[in-house]
Amino acid sequence: MIRMPLASASLLAIAISLAGCGDDKAPATQAAAPAAPAAASAPAEAASGKIDEAAAKAVVTHYADLALAVFSDAASTGKALQAAIDAFLANPTAETHQAAKDAWLAARVPYMQTEVFRFGNAVVDDWEGQLNAWPLDEGLIDYVAEGTAEAQGNPAAKANIIANTEIQVGEDKIDVSEITGEKLAELNELGGSEANVATGYHAIEFLLWGQDLHGTEAGAGERPYTDYVVGEGATGGHNERRRTYLKAVTDLLVQDLDWMVGQWQAGVADNYRAKLEAEPAESGLRKMLFGMGSLSLGELAGERMKVALEANSTEDEHDCFSDNTHNSHFYNGKGIRNVYLGEYKRVDGSTVTGPSLSSLVAKVAPQVDETLKADFADTEKKLQALVDSANNGQHFDQLIAPENEAGQQIIRDAIAALVKQTSAIEQAASAVGITDLQPDTADHEF
């Protein structure tokens, strides 16, 4: 994927360009024609009102509290995943294998709600690639089926670190005899290809599930637990190295998550939170709104949904090995809503609440606030339809099948809701005096 700079287009203009997604089979880089209705349905631009600096500061401080809570949950569920994988490696059985997969699925719930903090906060965006980069050429890591798709021109697409103590990338030979988290991190984007992903949730996902070879038919990856057995009954080959890889990549994930928790701790003089809270409140509000808009439009509606839909591409499905994409998208959407409402439901069932963007907007433009909250509710309903479909046996990779018009419409509806809420996010930004919101397009070409 190539990260494309956003020139001078406003958030609303990008929303208009994406609004007709799925109405035809135009390439993903072209704006679909039926865009005007979505723009027309947006509320008239709100006149900005004077925002109390102290109130705005309180909202930014609570934003940091939300970040700390959700990253802490990501770290705690990461440690639960680590424990489940340790138990699996100690005694590889069908039951311990399933427990490790269940722990991975549980860890995704809070992590996907962290991604709204990525855009606008460089410390998160620079860190995120090591944890959640996708799609990946899994042949860099382990064995793959012959003839499966890979990124064009990727010299390491079939390097297979697990099977080899030395891999060749072009004219370079790289020693991978010792598999450590540090070594794996160095291999990300090997040879200049973003498809070379050696670490993070998706590397672990592949190591647990294996390739999903079902295409747009029902079924996820089917890696046998015996790929981790040593001795009698072992399958897959090079099992000791596969075990070492899974352990190293999981330990690195936990280490990375703990580091990010530290960046949001209160009372630390030189972490990211301290720098954020020292800035004018307007800067913090801009980062909040930028993160919401960028994840809503460019990343979730665009890169994660429209690309896969328009290309009918299971390779562009987010949690493609586990068929967990519906939940991944749902919790991305939940994360955006969390930031606006100033609330987050923790994995222990408790709820973090406090001063919110919603309260600021409501004081100066109550109709804008009501419209955006209604849009968030509608988006959650449309994303829930993806979850319901999966629970009823049709997962995201089946919905994008060329012949599945009803399934594709579920995705189109979710994209349209995200587009509409993004326009309302811009209206909310304008209401609090931020008129130059320019979100990241998150690698999606418009």
C-alpha cells in the first residue's frame, strides 16, 4: 500500500467523493457518481462559537484518560493472549490451540478501539505499524499454499523465515538463525515492501489460524495444532522454529503495548500525555477530531471496506485468517464514538466517562451535536449488521463475493453511514472553531 498525501481537499469533499461507494464497479481510485445526496443530507455548516478554554482543557485531559484506559485494556488482554499461547506451546492440543485463538479474538476488542488515537497522535501512528500492519505476505513467515496471492514485486514473498536460517532478498542474504522479537521487528517492510510484515496481531493470527484458502466461500484458516507438536504426530515441519517465532512475536506485542500505556500515564514528565496536555486546548481538540475523521473515512470506510468490496478481494480483508473482520470494523466504529461521547466500556465491564467533545459542541451548536450522535447510532447499527451477518454464517469475505449483491449492500450501507457521520464530524469541528480539519486518507486513493 502507498500512503498518499492529502493535498487541500476538505474532510467534507472527501466524504462526497466516497459517498457513492459500491453503486457501480468503478475502480477504487475513482469517485463514484451518486455523491450529491450524501452531501445534501449533512446539516448546514455550524457557525463556530467561543469555547471556554478550561472546559476544552478538561475534554483533552479526559481524552488522555480514555486513551490510558483503552490501551491498558489492550495490554491486559495482550498478556492474557501471551498466557494462552504459553499454555498452548507447553501442551499443544486442539483445546489449548482453541483457547489461544479465543484469547486473540478477545484481545482485538480493546485494541481496535485504540485506533482512533492513531491519527493525529504521531507517537501512536509511528508505533502502530509494528502491531497492526496488514495485509501481509504470509510467505515471509511460514509455509503457504502454492499459487496463493502475493504483492507484486515483493522479493521476500516466499522467504519463509521459519523454514530457513538464512533468507535471500534480492542480492542480500539475511541471517535469521536466531528468532527474537528484535530481529523480527527489523524484518518489517523488508526489501522496501509494506507487505512484508513479520510482527503484530496479524502475524500471530496467521501463526494460529494459517491461511484462509476458502476465498469467498465459508471458512477461516485451518492450521492444525500439530504444527506446534514436536516429535510424533508433528505436521508442518520446522516446528521448533515455529514455536520460537510464535513465542517471540507474542512477547514483542506485549512489550509494545506496555510501552504505549506508559505514554498515556498521568504525572509523567516526559511522556506523550505530558506534551499533549501542555499544548493549547485547540491543538488537542483538533487531534481528537482529526483522529475521528481519518479513521471513519479514509481508513475504515475506504481502506478497510471499500477497497475489499470494489476489488472483491479477500486479500484486502482485515482479520482475514480468522474471519474476525466484522468485529474488527465494529470496534473501530465504537472507538470513534467513544472519543466524541467521552466514554469507554472497559473489558471488566466498568465505564470510563468524563468531559466530552459532545458537551462542548452541544453548548454552541446543539443541533450539530444531536445530528452527529444520531449518525453515530446509525453507523453502529450498520456495522452491527456485519456482525449479525457473520453470526448467521455469512462473514465479510463472503459478503464481498461478486455475485452476493445482498451481502455487498450490507457493506455499502455501512460505508454510507461512515461517510455521513464524517461530514457531521466536520460540522462539529467547525462548531468548536476548528475549520481547517484535514484528515489522513490512510493510504486510500480518492
